[in-house]
Amino acid sequence: SCGDTFLNLTMMNIWGKPEQRYQVGNETECKELCLKNCDCKSYRYNQNFSMPCWIWTQELVNLQEEYVHG
């Protein structure tokens, strides 16, 4: 454990592709994958994709708030 917690941000857009993508069964599994990786900066879970768990390990830049599709 890295001792991290998450902020739940909605309607956000992260410019740039995630460094890692995983096939998981639900959002909890995605969150746990991120928490186990001390380099994880953010994760996104979207069940509509075949690889629904996206993980960013680089610093997040150009965050866009109030993004309709976020």
C-alpha cells in the first residue's frame, strides 16, 4: 500500500492516453490495481470498453473541468 486516497472527480477530461489498460470486472478492481501501483496518479473505469480500466502513471497535465463526456 502506498497510503494514497482518491478524489472522485466527475466531468473531467485528461488529455493524453493512459499508460496502462486492463480488463477487469468492475470499478473496485480497477481502483485496487491503481492503489497497488505507487506510480498510479489516476484511474478511470468505463464498462463500455473492452479494456475498461485505464491507469495513468505520469503527472496529469491539462485537466479540463466541466467536460460533458468526462
